[in-house]
Amino acid sequence: MNVRDETRAIREASFGWRIQRLARRMDERMGTELAKLGLSLPQFPVMMTVLEHEGVTQAEIAKRYHRPAYVISRALDGLQEQGLVERRPHPTSRRAHEIHATQAGAALSPRLHAIVEEVNAETLAPLSDAEREALLHLLPKLLGD
Amino acid sequence: MNVRDETRAIREASFGWRIQRLARRMDERMGTELAKLGLSLPQFPVMMTVLEHEGVTQAEIAKRYHRPAYVISRALDGLQEQGLVERRPHPTSRRAHEIHATQAGAALSPRLHAIVEEVNAETLAPLSDAEREALLHLLPKLLGD
DNA sequence: GTGCAATAATTGCAATTGCAAGTTTAGCAT
DNA sequence: ATGCTAAACTTGCAATTGCAATTATTGCAC
């Protein structure tokens, strides 16, 4: 490996590490904001999905959220307990549930969006508009979506 | 909020989400590779730090790794049990430990570096050289380091 | 040099998580 | 229509984690 490649290797090596730090930092910020509303970190994406797609099935949430079914199950247990969502019988399948936000759940929507925007803005603050553009363009490419 | 800002808001909303997915994806890849060596995910950065900075103190590892002290404590318990590191008395402070890699631990070094390089290369594969450059430049700026 | 706040590290305990196994229902092949 | 595989969801249990309290030591203020 020549010097140029070696340098690149070292720089790239720290890539994973930085992604982890960034993810954790955002998680912590989100976590403290969500706690004020009585929500946990894993509950949050589930609640968002329900709000954005009224009547989704748990399996659909799991697929969008890229997490195993039991995570959804348990997140919903909590959300239901707090009266934010309900599991209604699915019209065509007796093993599936249609998940709906209750009125209280729907009322949470603006606050949740505000948190997301705030944390994202805060995190992206050190970048210029052009850099932000670039980053937001690169991420989906990395993930393949 | 005008249409342009709204669109931006939606794109930014997915920013945190995409970072989480990327982080988790890399964690999973790392996790399976490390498992083959008998290492856990939290043990890995600790082992790397010890290899790169022979004789560090646990508090120093915690600081570099940005994690609470008890995480280091427990990671070292495991690494020590596997005979990869030792806690030696600190020359000037009786409450601190100097952490050293054993011979077996040092022998692991090339394999660990190989894993890091592989996973990073794999993750960055969808990007062109220029895009990789750009991304590797943006991350430290975001994190402030 | 005495007392006191801070640092280094560990650990008990409760909460969270992940895995794998369980239940019920669907759909499909024959 | 019967049986068999797969899907949707749940749950018991063990492992991991995080918090807060504990021990031991240090350095500093007076």
C-alpha cells in the first residue's frame, strides 16, 4: 500500500466511528426531548409511522422502520397504554391489526415534528447550505434508497 | 412555511433516520465479524484504543471513546477474561490502572484493522471517489472535531 | 495536616433488549 | 377439504444496558 492509499485507509477507518458518534449524539438529543412527552426512543418512529399512515398494520410498520416485529409489538404496548394509539381488528385478516392514532395521539403530531426539525437543524447547523445539500444527497446513495 | 422550506423539512426529517439506519447497518456488520473473534461490539473500540495507546488508563479510554466509565470497566472485564489485556498498577496513582494488551491481544491487531477496513470499504462502496472525499470531509465538520 | 470535593474504577439492581419459541390465522397445493 | 408452510403478532427468558450508589484514592484549600 503506498502512502496515499494508506492515508486514505486511515481516514476511511474513522468513518464508521464518526457515524456511530453522530448517531448516538442525535439519539441522546431525541431521547431527552421525547422523554418530556413521555415517549421512548423506540416508540418514536412507530408513533410517527402511525401518524403518517393511519391504519397501517404492524408488519408494515416493521418493514418501514426496518426493525423486527417484536420491537413494534412492544412499542405499541406502551403507546396504547398511554392512550396514544389503538389496535383495531383488520378488515380482511384476523391475525393482523390496523393501528390508529387516538385523538390524543394525533394531538402529539406537531410536537413530534417540531422535535425532529429542531434536532436535525441543530445537528446540521455547522454545515453551509451547499454542504447540507451534498450530505443529504449522499446518504440515500449510501443506503441504497 | 413555503413549499421550498417544507420540502427541505421533509428531507431533513429523514436525515436523522438515515443516520440511524446507517449506524445500525454498520454495527450489525461489525458485530458479526467481531463475533468470529469472540469480541463484542462495545469491547471493540476499547481493544483498539488499548492497542493504539499502550498503557492508557481507563478514564483515558472513556474519554477517547466518549462513553461512561462503567462501559470501559465491563468491556475490560471480558477482554481480560479472554486474556487479551491486563490491568497493571499505575506508576503514580493507586486508584488508576494502566491497561496493556497481552501478546494474544496484540496478535489480534491486524485482524481488527482488516475488519474495520472491510466494513468501511463495503459501506462506502456505492459512492464515487469524489463523493467519498466529500463525505469524509463533512463528517468531522458536523461533529466539531 | 485536616477536611472536603473531585477523580478512578467497580458493582447491585432495575429496566431494556434480543432471541427463539409460541399461538393463531392465511393461503396454497394436491 | 386436508394438510402444510408461511405470515402476523406475542411473550418467556436470558443477556445487556444504564443508573445510581459504593469504595478507594487523590489533590487542594485553609
